[in-house]
Amino acid sequence: MPVHHGPVRVLYSFPHRLGAARICTTAWYQVKGIATAGADVTVLAGSVSRALPASVRVGTTLAWHRLRLPYKLLGSRRACALHDWLVARKLRNLAGKVDVVHVWPLAALRTIRAAKQLGIRTVLERPNAHTRFAYERVQTECRRLGVSMPVRHEHAYNPAVLEREELEYKLTDYLLCPSDFVARTFQEEGFPPEKLMRHQYGYDRELYYPDSKPPERYRGLNVLFVGGCAPRKGLHYALDAWLQSSAHKKGKFSIAGAFIPGYAELLAKPLSHPSVKVLGHRHDLPDLMRRSDVLLLPSIEEGSALATYEARGCGCVLLVSDASGAVCRDSENALVHPAGDVAALTRHLNLLAEDDALLGRMRAASLSTLNEITWDAAGVKLVQIYRDAIDRPAPTI
């Protein structure tokens, strides 16, 4: 294909409520970021809960004005399939007006096929590791711990979801991988490196910003865990390492997130330690992060946790696993341990608890490169990936 000139014309297809929580937040910031970076953007979303820049053309597939099709009545997979069918139909009317289509899992198959017929490149968002890898890793960890994921939980094994997503992986031109960890899980499943495009997520600097002074340390290390409290996030490893380290003697370990059934009961003893504070689901994460020295996230599998970007924005030093998908530099502005390695995590907690100067240097190093991990920076990177996708020959698998 010829080298593309002028603004990249993007059709961004998202089957859920754009601008709501979790991946809906990610998608909203991506759209805003690529529009700010100069892309010509058309969005087709299930519905929209938050206004986008005026330059973005917005259509909805599962909503009409204030009326929205009830996802719970349809079921998430049926809603995604309906969105996919409607976007594929609309795409045929956009031939010659779109250069690349950005699609999301479980709502992409018909759209990808329609784009191929029209000679339009497709890129598929991968907000998590390869689904087979993720399912198997979570299953193994749950069996080891003796807990079960809720039946309808997104990380509970679902063969129909896996089959659908693996077909999407195969048919799309490129897979958008937000971390080296995600890309590695696809390479281990036989995907060629040229099909995997590395982008990143970001943080909103208007919401997540550091205090002018770091948190007071006279009471010891202030450590924060943020995320869904389930085996895949590795909270059990965090608690083991915390109580084996010297950090727990004077410090505090706060846990912000909701537990899946049975997991809190399994961890009842370490959770009851006086140095551990269970906060539940919180809406004041920026303030919690600003009051913390460290974000601890020992995930066993992940995409690229938004909390790691946001915590850096608030001045936290990252203490994370190599499966967290965090954008950081080990031993420079963060400490990274192999997933599941309690001994390594304990050593890292000891280092930060016992060496204030090290913590200060890492915090300063992290703050000095925050411009690299904003949503605006992510948008610039994503627009360049679109250009690369248009200009390259499509890979095969």
C-alpha cells in the first residue's frame, strides 16, 4: 500500500458505554488522545456517557438519544455481536472515507471481515494478555489457592469467548499490545512479532498529580494496593511479602478494591494484621495515591494496569511484577519482581522501607518522565501505529 499522507482517518468501534468505568474509560481517553494528535476520528460506540472533542464524529449502535438497549437483558455477548453487525453494515457506506478501523474484543469479527473486503486495515485492542494464557494462569492460581472465580466473571474460563477471540486474533491485521508482557503471551502462542504493535495507555494529569512534597515518612512506608481483589492481581503474594518484610513493623499497607467471594476469607489472617487496612472499593484514588509512597501490584497476569500510570502521576514509586504491564524502568524509577516471587518482593519492600534516599531518588526519576505516560502521549503513539498499519504489508499467520 502507498505511504499515507494527511490526517489518518480512523473508525473507532467500541461496543460498550464509552466514557464509563474501566475499559470504557480507557477507550474514551484513546479517542480523545488520537483526536488531539490530529487524527480524523469517527466513533461508533454502544452508547456514550461523556462528551468527546467537537472534532470527533460520534454515532451509537445500542442507544437512541437517552434510550439505551439494556445490556443485562441482551447479555454482554449478544450486545457485542449486535454492535459488531451494525458497525460492519455502516462500514460498507464508509468505503474511501476510512483508512483504519480500531476494534475491541468480542465485537470485531464481522467488522474485520467487512474491512478486509474493502481493503481497510484493522487493529484489534488487546486490553489483557492472550485470553488462553490469562484463563490458564488464573485457573492454575485458583486451584492452588482453593478458590473459584464467580461463574460470570470476565476472568472465569469461558470456551465460547476464547473461541471467538482467537478467531478475531487470527483475522485482524494487527494486535495492539499495551505492554511487552501482553506481546510475549501472543508470541508464545505462535503469533509473529510483525503482527504485534506496541502501544500504551496513560493517565489524566488533571486528576492524577503529585503533592509538592512527598508523603511524610515518620510513621514508616505507606504502601497502597489498587485493583480488583482476586487471585490474578496477586494480593496474596503482596500480603505474604509485606508480613515477611521489615516494612510492616512501622508502615501501613492499604488495600483499595472489592474482593471476589471466598478470597477475603482465605486471606483473613493476614488481612487482620494491624498494619493492613482494607478500604474496599474507593472513589478517592488520586488522594489515596498522593498520600502513599508506593503502589504495590504483584499481578500474575495483566494487560497494562491503569493504576500504575495513575500512581506514577501522583508520585508513587511502583513496586510491581513483570506481569503488571507497567511502563517503568526497573531499578531506576521502579522495582520489578518476577510474578509470584515472594522472596524478591520481600527484598524490594525491605529496600524501600530501609533506604529513604533510594525511595526519594526513584520518586524523582519517575516524576521526571511523566510526560511520556500521559494520555496525550499515548494518542500520539497510537496515531503513528495507525500510519504504520496503513503503510505496511499485512502480516499473515
